[in-house]
Amino acid sequence: MDNSGAPWIIGGSDFLLRRTGNTWAAPTGAPQARTNDVIQSGDRLYAGQMNGVWRSTDQGATWQAINLGFGSSPPMVRDLDVDGQAWLYAATTRGVWRYRLDP
């Protein structure tokens, strides 16, 4: 944990893990695919993966896909960025995707 006490989230080839205290574990519903980027916006976490974008609203304990606009076959997400608190951008293998963040 960092000094704020928040859990650490890491991703890499074929995993997404959450550290709480001295243990690392795969969060409930965590996407178990290659994770290229994990970012935070407010109290939410976003993971860019081989199969699109995933969001956690509880510090990485649980995850859900937010692949709106990708169609039936989400592309690989190479990088994520947040513009203030309004937009999430994902650089994908099919171009740049923009998602309106909840206020």
C-alpha cells in the first residue's frame, strides 16, 4: 500500500492483481488478459487490455467491461488517458476511442 492506504493495482502479461496489505490477488471479475495500462480518475480505476476497457468503482476489488461503442469484438487497448474528469481516451489497434465519464 502507498502512504494513503489505497490498494495497489498492477497489470502485465496475462494478469491484473490487487495488493491489500501484504497479499496480491486477482480481484473478483478481474479481466485475466494482457493489461497494457491501468489509470485512476477520481475514485475509479480503468484497465486497458487485450479485450477492451475495464472499470472498477471499488479500488480494484471488482471489475466490469465498459466496451460501449467497440462492437462485438473489442480491440486491444494499448494506452489510456483521462482528460480532466470528463473523458477517458483509449488508444486501440483500431484507432482512438472516447468514453464520457460519469460526473
